[in-house]
Amino acid sequence: MKIAFLEDDPIFASEVSQVLQTAGHDVDCFLSGRECLKALNSNRYDMVILDWEVPDMSGTEVLASLKIKGNYPPIVFLTGRDAEEDVAAVIEAGADDYIVKPPNPRVLLARINALYRRGSDKSNHQTVLQYGHITVDFDKRKFEIDQSQVKLTEKETDLALYFFSQMGVLLSRSHLTKVVWATSPNIDTRTIDVHVSHLRSKLKLLPPFGWRLISVYHQGYRLEQID
């Protein structure tokens, strides 16, 4: 099995990698969330193991970025955070399993192998949803208005998919930069503003059509469906 492993502690990363490699797995270890995501976008992996708290880009932000691109491999979180609400939040966000540090080697291997055998069960994920006049196909990355496809650029599509997956949530510009522009982080806020403006126009995210894509001063953006 080819595994991408995100862990910013090099000693712990080496220890876990050794366990996985001894069991016959091919492991690429990344100390940076952005480097991990670049590799995942350009190479095929059978499994992804993510730490949560990584300085440049958290494991949850890597997961969010993978989700908007679609067709991602099974994902396991290996983290020191063990609160029930953290476990629930990560599983609900799309992770397939959650293991608390430090892992028992036999348990780690057993759970990874079991997950690989059954594959990532995405059957409970709704892929085509209707939001008023807009139809969103998350798998095919397509948007339709009244059964007519809306032409969006790749980044507009990424941004729109993330807004619709986080309806009603205030998303900071910093967070959007990490999730949507993860591998090109040195963009200015004007780039995000321009893309948001295009989405308002192309998808009719305006009050007369039952939507608000609002800018919250010094905070970020929130997509709201209104009556």
C-alpha cells in the first residue's frame, strides 16, 4: 500500500513510518501540509494519514482541500487530540478513521489494513444536491441553474464547492487561501474578492434569487440561503 503521511514531528514520523514500512507499506512522509497536498494532487496514494495540528496547514484543511477536488483515498487522522467532539467533527468532515497518539503498532496496522480492504465507503455522501435554483454535483464538480450548466473556472469551482459544503459558516480569507489556494498560498485578498464577485454573478448568489454571499469586514465570507 502506498501511504502519504503528514506529521510535523520528524522523530514521531520516523517511528510510525518504520512500523508501516516493516509491514510492507510504501510511505512518503511530509512535514508540511502544503507539501503533502501537492503530492496528493500529483500522485496516486492508497491511503492518507493526517496529523491535525500542523503549522502551515492543518490536517482538517488538507482534508477540506482534498474533498473539493473529489476522488480522494481513504483518510485516517493520527493525532493527540482525543476529545469526543474532535473525533466527531473529523469523522463528519469526511475522515474514515481516527487514531489517538501514540498508537499501538498492531492496532494501527490492523485498522489501516481493514480500511484499505473495505475501501472508503462514500455511499453515505450526498453527491448531487438541490439548493433552490441551483443544482450542485459534488462528484462531477458541476453547477446548474434551471438545468443549464454554469461555466466556472477551476478555482471558481473549488471555491463554490467549498462555500456550498460550508453553508452558513463564516470562512476567513486565511482559511479560504489554505483550502482553495493551498498549493499557491502567496495570493492577495483581492484575488479571493474577485472570485467571490464572479460567483455572485455566475451563480446568481443574490437576494432576489434567495441568496447572500456576504463579506464580513476583517473576517471573511459566508454563504446564506434566505427566504
